[in-house]
Amino acid sequence: MNIYAKPGTKVVFIGCSNDQLRWGSHTGRPELLNVGGAYTVKRTEVHSSYTKVFLEETEGSFPSVSFD
């Protein structure tokens, strides 16, 4: 996923490991997302070594590497 994805961009969830969630202290619950499902970017937060993605469809943040 382009880490500078604008709000409204559609992204596809490709999965997320527990280690990826812990790395950036992400708060999203990937078990609520469907692998291969399309979701809408609400906003992103770019940090020095990771990017948090917030989605319109659910609460919390996810690592950008979890999306295409």
C-alpha cells in the first residue's frame, strides 16, 4: 500500500500477524477483517519506521503492510 494513501482510497486486506500489530502498538482487530476484502482509508499516520492505517469500516489502527 502507498503509505501516503489519501482518505477515501480503497485498499485490500492481505493479512496481519500479531508481531506486526505489536510493532506499532496498533489497536485494530484484524480478525474482524476479511483477507481479500476491500476497505476504505479514513486516515494514515506516517511514523519513522511504520505507518498506521485507520479504516472507515472499523475502529483502531492497522499496519500499512497489511494492505495492497
